Amino acid sequence: MQNEAPPAEMNRRRTWPWVLAAMVILGVVLAVVWVRAEMRRIHEQREPDMPSSGGSLR
């Protein structure tokens, strides 16, 4: 059979799916980290540490 590729060529040809999978996983991880950071930032903006002005001051 002359159609069969040598083992080195088969290994090289099958490398790209792993690279693509790694990039997709990295993208998902970065998106989760970014969304969590934005959620924390928005939460801090909505609930400031300063006391409310509705209370009585003496």
C-alpha cells in the first residue's frame, strides 16, 4: 500500500486538534475569569463601604 503515510507525518497531522482544543479551553477560562472580575467590580460599585446618608448624625 503506497497510500499510507509515515508515522512522523501522521503525528504531525494529528497535532492541530490538540492545539485548537487548548486554545478553546484557554478562551473559556479567560472568559470566566473576566466575568467574575466584572461581577466583583459591579458588586463593589452597588454596595459602597460608606454609611448611608439616611441615618441621623450627632
